[in-house]
Amino acid sequence: MKSIAVFCASGSGKTSEYAENAYEVGKYLANLGVRVVYGGSRLGLMGALADGALEAGGKVIGVLPEFMLPYESAHQNLSELIIVDSMQQRKLKMHEMSDGIITLPGGFGTFEELFEILTWAQLGLHQKPVGLLNHMNYFHYLIQMIDHMVKEGMLRKENAARLLIDNKVENLLKKMKEFISPVTRIEMRPNQA
């Protein structure tokens, strides 16, 4: 993979370990020669991710909606900062510029980005690997909820399997490189669904 989009928080969380991990993820990706595409902020996990990649000599592209400039304080040292009109355009641009997606800890915005990109995959709009870096077991309850959705028949098992999960970035990237997208219901003929 030449380029990975990373969804993560503009906040830092209760412990410095979240930002330290985001920094290490950025550094790790840069050392592999992987371009980082992210939300463009200098704050929180986003800023730590960018700093890690930039300090390791990596290329980092930020994508920031214009209306958020006063709130998210654009990172000033990026390889490129792309200003878009909306949150929807931000996601689309990040998706277009990446070969895969990794999600780090975050709040509503991070979860919304993750679930929209998974929905696009489920609908057959892309076949890119989508990874969840479960640092410090942050996503424990989300993983349980996804299992519950499958158990209750609200989510097909093969669609749940589209979300690749690990607590180490190197293992997650290995899973992403080996990922083969399952056939979507939309790709099936009507009598196969």
C-alpha cells in the first residue's frame, strides 16, 4: 500500500498513551514509505499522527473542510493541505487518495467516518481494506457490538469480516495487505441473495 487514510480524534483523550501511539503509527507508516492522508488538524491524535510521520521524513496530506479551519487549527508543516467544502467531501477525498483506511481512537466523528467507509464497502463501492487499531482495547465495546449485530441477524458475517482488527499496527497492516474483499450482495445475481 502506497497511501493510507487515517481516521482519528482531534482530542487527546484521558491519557498521553493515545497520542503517543498515534505518533508511533505515523512514524511507522512513514518509515515504510506509506503516505499518510488524514483530517489536517494539528490537534490531538491527528496532530500526533502527522508529527510522527513528518518527523520520520514521510509525506502527509491533510484534508480539512473550510468551515473547520477556526476549530481544528490546520497543521502548518504538512506536505499538502487540501481545503474542501464539507465533511462529506473530506471523507470522499481521503478515500480517493488512499489504498486503505486505518481507524485510531476517536469520538462521534471518527466513528461516523469508519462506518460510512464500511458501508461503502458493503455496498460494493470500494474493495479497500479497512482496519481498526485497537490500542489499549479502546474499541472493545464496539467489537462486542459488531458481534452482537451479527448474532442478532442485523449484520452479515461476511460484512463484519470487512473490518480488520488488531492491537499492533504492524499486524494490522499485514492483515490489510492480505485482505481479499468478499462479494457484496449488490454484486450477486438476484437469485443468489
